[in-house]
Amino acid sequence: MYKYDQYDQAMVDARVEEFRDQARRRLEGKLTEDQFKPLRLMNGLYLQLHAYMLRVAIPYGTLNSQQMHALADIADKYDRGYGHFTTRQNIQYNWIKLEDAGDILADLAKVEMHAIQTSGNCIRNISSDHFAGATADEVVDPRPYAELLRQWSSFHPEFSYLPRKFKIAVIASDTDRAAMRLHDIGIQIVENDAGELGAAFYVGGGMGRTPMIAPCINPFVPLDRLVTYAEACLRVYNRYGRRDNKYKARIKILVHEMGAEEYTRQVEAEYAHLLEEGVEPPFAELERIRTYFEDPLFEAGAGDEIDRSDPDFAVWVDRNTVAHKETGYVSAVISLKPVGGIPGDATAEQMRLMADLAKDYSFDELRVMHTQNIVLPHVRKADLHALWTALDEAGLGSPNLDTVEDIIACPGLDYCSLANARSIPIAQRISERFAANGKTGTLGELKLKISGCINACGHHHAGHIGILGVDRKGVENYQLLLGGSEAQDASLAKITGPGFSEDGIVDAVETVTTVFERERQDGERFLDTYRRIGMNPFKEALYG
């Protein structure tokens, strides 16, 4: 994984001292909240319902055991003993005191971490495939390119105050595990017929109140021009993006209203201008970065057999391990979705355990998944039973990857000042319902996502089953959506009809799965059945 050089460290240390001064002036009353707000947001500090929330960047989701231990220490020292892993491959702390914020940033800087640009109208944390470097289906490890974009975008003077927040994802496989087409810019590294690597650019995706799937504006940008082309995309957005209405300020609105063809024309013109101006691709820096992402020293001839005599272990292996490019290894997913738990939460003790297990079994590396789980990317099959035993004893051994219990959920009205309804209790009750009725395994792949407001931090538009919490005359109400996907077959879910109460939405989800069980054909996922039979059979079962 990437290691800071003297420039990275100096930059982060300088920001810590700058923010210490800003926080001190706010506490002393020398800055009003309106003056302080843009300053704290650029350092990942939000003011939520009950306290400040700090969002810490984990670039492309990759961290080591020392960093995970530091995150655990922060949870114990400054929060309430836990952290919340997010769909942006970050971690959030929900109970932060302003007077502690500078010390937290200093503690993060000691382990090459920060909270820079995790909020505000700037380029946010660059996300990527959580199996990058471990999966056989990628044309190249996308993380060096994500790191290059991180360095280019950090403190970029031209893009520090964009019309609205901006999110970029980079993948290198035809299997999209990063919701790439639901980003402002999605980049897929591809290989052409001549064996050359390039970047397909998808621009104008996003969720929120106006969900859109990004169109491909250029199927092949030479890979050594990736940063230059990204800059052209941002320049056109910065020039024309609306600043008079935050609800229409995202690049997806610009691409939609301008039209993908005209937006592409202007990007190509800006790209040509940058090349004429002699903007040089950062070849030397890319080569330096690549050295940090070389494969670990895998054991030659590692055993490929797994003893499945323990039935509980066998279920976990089947559901929570993913094929690896190296014989004798897998990627092992640690579920942060125990039955009745809060999706994405991990206690300080659990973080320390995951850190130690990564050091013992995964070459000292962990990844935060955009599905709010953790993955150990390189685990020997021979070590799996020992790993699972330790996880299971700590409440981290739930065998539910990509099942109805593997729910994505935002913090909702329990924490967020923007939310209209609670997400966490709904997720808890749904996981309890399906654990009790025994359907989790038989339903197969079923991705359920819950948001507590239209901002869609829980990705409800992209759920096979999505739930959106709304306010109906002061009462929490839940809309049910079906048919979404954030994978390579991206689609936006559609609302079934009138919403449901807190009790009713849990029953409604079970009703929908009953229709699926009745109508599915051999080998079909829920999404396949929905696309084949359409909405009507589900609506009839839900509303009569």
C-alpha cells in the first residue's frame, strides 16, 4: 500500500495546525458558525443532531493494521468506543467534541491518515474495487491510478470550491464492485484489441433526489492521459455547473441539461487545449506510486483444499470468501452486519482484532468495502478456519455476504440532521426477521439498501430492494423500491406504490421475497426475476 513521502506528511501536518487554530477561534467566539462551517467541512467535521461527526478518509479503502489500531484508539479516546464504516470506504465517528478535533487529526497524521476533503464542495475520497490487486478478472491493479488521482486532487486550487461535492471511482474489471456508474466520474481501466491499456470515462452519475446512471463519454483514453482527461471533465463542470441552486449543482444535472454529446464535445476541446499547453502526464510519479502496490510474497504451492467438516465454517466459506488470483488464497470478507446489529458499525475491540488478524493472515492489509464490510484481501486457505474461529468469537463471523441480511444503511434520524426517518431500526428488524424465518440462504443474492432521506447515503436507488424513509405529516413513512443495481448491469429502482409504516415495511419486504420465491426460475437472482416478470406481481401482493 502507498506510504507517505515528506511532501504528503508535511501537507497533512500543516493542515492539522491550521485546523487547530480555526477550532480554537471558534471555541473562543472569534469565528461565527457560518464562518467556521466551510472550514470544518473541508476537514471532514459535520455538526449532526447530537454532536459533531468526523469523517476520516481511507483512500480507495486500503489500510494497514497500524492504521486500524489507531482508528480503534480514537474510538475509545474521543468517541463512545465504536466507529461507522461508510459506503465511501471511509470511517465516521458520531460523538466528537470540537475541542478534541485537532488532537484527533494529529493522531491520524501520525499513521499517515487524515480527514481532508471528506466533505465540502471538492473532490472527495477516491474509491475503488475492494478486491483490487487480488482478483483475477482485472486488467491491472487500479489502485495506483486511484492514488495518482488522490494526489492530483488534494488541495487542487482550481477544484477546491466546485459547484457541489464530487466523487470519483476507479475500477479495472468488467465486474463493477464500486458502483462506478453512479459516481460523478467513473473510470474503468480497459484493454483494447491491440493489448493497450486505456480508461473508459463515465461522467454524470449519482444518486440523491435526482438519480442518474453515468453515460460513457469516451470509451478509451490513453492511460497516460487519464489525469489530463479528468482535469478536462472537471474544468467544464467548474465552468458551467450551477451555483445558484444546490439541488441542481451536481455534474449529473449539467450533463443531463447540456446533453452528453455537447458535454463530451466541450471536454474534448478542453482536453486538446490542455495538451496544446503542454500539460505533462505525471509519468515519474506514477512509476513511483506503482512500487507500493506490488504483490505480496505469496507462498508458492499453497494448499488449495479446505476442510469443510465443520458445517458452520463451511457456510461461512461458501458465502464470505471470494476467489483469488493466486492458487491457495482467497479474499475473506468480515461482515459488519450481525443479526440485529447496526450495519457498518465496529467496536474498538473489533477493530483491534481485525487489525491483528490482517497482520497475521493477510500481509498486514485490510480493505473497507463500499458495502460497509471489511475484507482481508490475501488469506491462505490453510488459515481460514483459524481466521473464522477468531471472527466468530468476536461477533464478526456472520455468513451473509450479498444476502438479504447484508444490508447497506445510512445512520438515518438516529444521528443525521438531514434525515426524515430512521434507517438503523429498520435494518435491524429486517435482519432479525430473515434470520428467524430461515430464508437468508435460500434467497441467494439479494441486495437491500436503506436511506433515511432523499440524499440516498444508503444507496436505496441501487438496491435490488430499496427503502427510502420519508416524513408524512410528522410520521415516519417508508417507500419500497424494486429493481435497482449498482453493478455492471446498473439500473435505478422504481417505487412500488404508497409507503409503509415502520412495522409495515418489514412485512412488505417479506412479501416481496415470497413473490420472488414463487416466481423465480432455476438460477435466477431476485433482480433477474424482477426484470423478467416486472413490477405488477409484486404490487398485487403488496397492495391487493
